[in-house]
Amino acid sequence: MQSDIEIAQAAQPQRIDAIAEKAGIDDKYLEMYGKYKAKVDYNLLRDNEHTPGKLVLVTAINPTPAGEGKTTTTVGLADALAKRGKNVMVALREPSLGPVFGIKGGAAGGGYAQVVPMEDINLHFTGDFHAIGAANNLLAAMLDAHIHNGNQLGIDVRKITWKRVVDMNDRQLRNIVDGLGGKANGVPREDGFDITVASEVMAIFCLATSITDLKERLGRIVVGYTFDDQPVTAHDLHAEGAMAALLKDALKPNLVQTLEGTPAFIHGGPFANIAHGCNSIMATQMALALGDYAITEAGFGADLGAEKFLDIKCRLTGLKPDAVVVVATVRALKNHGGVAKDELNEENLEALEAGLPNLLQHVENITQVFNLPCVVAINRFPIDTEAELKLVEDKCRELGVNVALSEVWAKGGEGGLALADEVVRLCNEGDEAGRGADTVEHPRRVVFDAEVVFDFRIAALVVHVPHDITRTGVLARSVEIQHRIERIARPGLQVERQRTVEFPIGHRRRTDRPRGECRLQRQRRDRIVDFGPHLHRVGHIGHDGQLRGAFDARNIGFGHFDPFFHLRAHAAGKRRQQRGGKQYAFHHQFSFAIRSFASATMPSSAGE
């Protein structure tokens, strides 16, 4: 049997201008990169009105060494839809050189379900990653140049958070010391390198909706902190304009094709365990504008990629998937059930049943938490037995979810026709429970306001938290979180003193506020106010001792965090004053008594 690269090299792809014509892309928006790849000007979205097509998200169970096949299934599904006469587009991520030359390998699909030119895509492609690395390292260079040339911002070199990047697995560079060699060669400090796809620039690149939006987002990057713990941004260094200039061409989505000639956008590639793990918003929107069906994927399993796709990308853009495909293999499920990789070729129903909860939980999260229709795609291997396949199908049907066998690796689009038919049905009719794009439920934003009174003489925070809320354990759904909040957050509820927790508050004087007011702000290093990654604090304490604002719980999807637990989590801060040329730090500890709660739940808007 031929290898993936042999299959790709034996293919006869069409010229990319023919693929662009098939996709309905006018020549004036096309920038050729040889015969088989091109960039598409993002002004296409602005200049022409398009009716968005159906959006299909492909995700998977948790990754294993046995393999699942998200990208292969995504490509094969698109080719199968094309065989059914559908106008379809693919939107995928670009692979990183690090995993390509490491253990993971390429990211262009496999077998007869690949995007081509495969070697170009897996290597330098159109230079997007190089541009992202250059923009990242430009900011690092400007930061060090500022410090070397007088350090007017007062940046503490011990508190620099920005790293350089290289698109390679090079652990030797993770932690280094640079700036050696004397005064002319910079200021010695600890530094380090990340892999390019882990850069914040990559995440911003994929979330940007325009060149202007890109520039604004770049300007908000925090690179470090001053000696008095004030954040320093790329805007403070005047770096965002130059960074955006390096990225202006990279921001244009890349157009290639599948082995069967289906148009495909491949653009951006943040890791899902670090960032949101999705291709660029621009590429997805372009695929939706040009195709009746847009097939895209999210990285890792549904608990990372799919959740972030729905919680971040969809919230930001207003996108609503019409159907979700959860990919699994019998081999991977047996691996989850405890079978070693070299023993997966043998039938083992007991291990398969032990590993099935992984698949079933992902399916349940899609259907019950986000209220979306779902189909399970079994990426079939020749060694899979009928008994194993039937067990998976029976367990999925108990959740009201259909199973479709996918043989796209061996047969291309022909092997994905059953999956394509089920996807079309879900997109047009929804599932048996009535779920569809119109029923999608994002995790809800829970806002609760509190009247706070404090006494400067006592060093404690008083918070009433019922015992059942603070137990360790994962809450399954946002509905449960909302229910528990309502139990204690009723309007007019008088909260008695239950426990005290030390809560130092850092004062930060703002010139635009009346004298006597201060603002509580999150900071990445000192954690002046840290309510956890899903809880953002907005507000200030006035001179009259009233806290004004709201606690904002965001992205509580699968319930990884309990907002009340983080409400009383650690905080640290200082008030610094300049006296006689010396800094004095005053640690202030106040006594807070929460008098009442008023709670409300609101759906998150697309702009959040």
C-alpha cells in the first residue's frame, strides 16, 4: 500500500486558478504562489455580499498515539459532499514545522483524503509562520532596544514575560541568558524561546477580522512589567504598526485543493492546548461566503478545540455551527480503555467498553451543553471487527446520536458518503431532539452585583459560600452553575459572617478618577486581583467605601472552574508611594461585608 507522501506525489492537481474559479473567486483577489497555491485578498469579504453557507465543525475524542484522524475525516467529508453535488469549501490550520519534524508528523490529512501540495503545506508553504515569527521577534527586539537605550518606561528585566520564537522543537533554547558581551551588546537578562505557534501573535493573527483589528490587538500585548508593577504593552513600545506591516500579506488566507479538487483554505495554526486551536476567522468566513457548506476542524479533542471554537471563535464572530462531527477510532478507544499501542490490533470488547466513556462524554458535551446536533464518525481501520463497531454504534444511539462509518483514508470521498448524508440531514433538519444552529447555547455570562462595605481596621474578607459549592469536583454544565448561583444570590439576601479570608488589595491611583478612588485590576504577575481564568473583575472602590462594578464569569462551558471558589481565591497587591526619593510599600487589608446580591444571567454577545 502506498504511503501518504507517495499518494500525494502521484496525484495530478489542478492549477490553482481553476480551483479559484470553481470556488467563485475573481482573479483580482487572487495572488499566485506558483501553480498550485495562492493567497486570496481579504477585501473579497468586504467588497461582495455573500449568503453564508452551512458551518460544520469536525472535532474528536482526546488524542492518543493510536490516532483519530480529524483532518483526514474533514478532507474526506468535504470530498464526499462534493460527490453529492454540494458546493463545499474546507478551512484548515497550517501545520508547524516543529511537529512535522518531531513525532506528530504532517497535518495535511492522510491516504486518499489529503490536501495538496502536501510537501509545501507541511514545510514553508506561503511563509505565514515566518512572518508571525518575525513580528514576534521584532517586538522582542524593540523591547530590548528600549531597555538598552535608557529604559524610559522603567521596565524591570526580571519581570519580562515576552519570549522570542522559532518554528522548531528546540528545547535547548527554552531558557537562555542573553545580552552578554559588554555594554554594546545589550542588557544581560534571562530570556527564552517558544515555538512559533505558541506565540500570542499567532492567536491574535487567527482572531483578527481586519488589518485594523489586527493592529489594535497587537498593541494590547503585555510584554512585561515596570519596577512598580505596571504592565508594559506593545503599544507602549510603539511596536504594533511595524508588526502589522510584517503580517499584512500573511493575513490573506491561503487557497489550495484536496486530492479530488475541492477548494480548501489553510490559514493559521495555534495549538489548542495553548490557544484556541482553530484556523483563522478570515479563512472560515471566506469559506462560508463562497461555499454552501464550510467544513472546518478544531485541534485536540472536543474538550479543548471544540470548546474553544464555540466559546471563543463563535462568540467573537457570531458563528453558529449547523452540525458537529466527533471523530473516533476503535483503536483509540481501546487505548483509552487501557490497551497498549502494540496490542490494539486484537479484538477487545472489554477494553473498548472501558474506553467508550471518553467518546460519550464528548458527544454529550456537544449535544447537552452546547445543544448542537452531532454525528459520530468512526474512522474505520481494516482490523476493526463488526462486534466492536456495533458496540460503539449501540452506545452512541443510547444518547440519540447516529454513527457513520468513514473510510475516506482508503477510498477518498467515496468512503465518506454515509457521513456526508448524515451531515446534510443534520444541517437541514437538525437531529431528533430538534437541535440545530438556531438552538445553540453558549455558556452563559453570569453577572452578579454586590454592595460592599469595608472597615479599614480589620484585615479580612467576609464571603458566604455554601459548602456544596466549594467542594472540589467538576461541575458538568453551565446550567448547574447558574442554578447554584441562584440559590445563594437572591435579591435582598442578607449574608452573615461565615468565614474570613485575607484579601490584600493593591491601590492604583488613576489621574482620570476623582481623588480618593482606586481601581482593582488584574495583573499577570502580581495577581492584584485573580479570580481564575474564567472570572474577570471589573469595578473600583470609591472614597465612600462602595465597590462599584460586577464580577463577570466568562466561558464557563464544561464547568472546569467554580466561580465562587475563585471569588475567594488568592489575591496580592501593594500600594507604593514615592517619598524622599525612596519607595515605600503599604500593605492594606480591609474587612468586607457583603450585604446583598442581585443576580442576572445574560447571553454573551458576539463581541465578547
